[in-house]
Amino acid sequence: MKRMISLTDSRIKAKDREKPRKKKKRKANPQNLTIREIPQRSSALFFNYNTQLGPPYHVLVDTNFINFSIKNKLDIITSMMDCLYAKSIPYITDCVMAEIEKLGSKYRVALRIAKDPRFVRLPCLHKGTYADDCLVQRITQHKCYIVATCDKDLRRRIRKVPGVPIMYLSKGKYSIERMPDAFGAPKT
């Protein structure tokens, strides 16, 4: 049988010797109630189904998506239309364009594709040129975009935002996740 150490034993510290006191319950005072602010859900969402998505699709393109498309010899606009079965308009932000320009002459083909007049430029009003933060900020404000990226960290961040589909490259073609089947998303 094991023995218990008494509370007066010298091995026990002074703060542990005191017996825990029970707290008295207070009555809720209506003047002292704390107000919690919860971010309002987008009115475009019907459960996890985004009602703002519809043809023509608005696709936000990331830097590595353009680079992987070049490596796999895919035309971005036609491959998007093959994936979505509808017209799609690729959008590119100033931060993504700056990121491609910073990559240097090795990625001049990607820069030429990004400067294509079929790509719609979106101006950025924030400080800094970190493209991942820019894309996440834009999709939290406006849920009308599909994000095209192959970056695993960015995809993980986008999955936390409800109602935003993600387009990526797999097996030599574009795939899309979190897109309702009614819109013609390919089965994976």
C-alpha cells in the first residue's frame, strides 16, 4: 500500500500546501456583459455552396500555376475551359506580376503569358508584394473567385475559407476541388 505525503511535509512547497479555495459564483450583471464580435458570413454562401460562382468563371492565377502550366505544355485559358466546361476569365494581381518579374530572365515565358491581354489585371492597394497574402485577402473579401495554384501551403490556407474552389495541376491536366458537381466539375 502506498503512503500519502502529509501537507506539513517539508518536501511540499508553500504554495502547494494551501488547500484550493472554491470560487463563489457571481450573478450576471446586465451592465457588465461582454460583447463578442463574430465575423459575418458571406451572403453568397448557401451552406458550403457558393451561389456567386457561375459562368463566366473568374480565376485568380498564382505564379507557380503559370510555371507548372508551362512545364506541362498546357495553354492556360483553353485548359481552364476544358476543366470547367465554360468560359473562364483569368485574373492576375499586381503582387503576382511583381513576383514573376522578380524571378528574373529564366521565367520570361511566364512573364510574357502573364502580360497576355486576355488576362485581366487586378490592382493591389496594400503594402508589400507577398502574393499569397494578397490572394487570401482578396478571396476573403470577394467570394466570386476560383483560385488557381499548385502551392501546397497556399491551398491549405484557402481551404480554411469556405466556398472558394481551388484549381490545380494533377496528372498533366487541370483539376478543381470544392466545386459543386452542378457546375460541371470533373470527377477526381
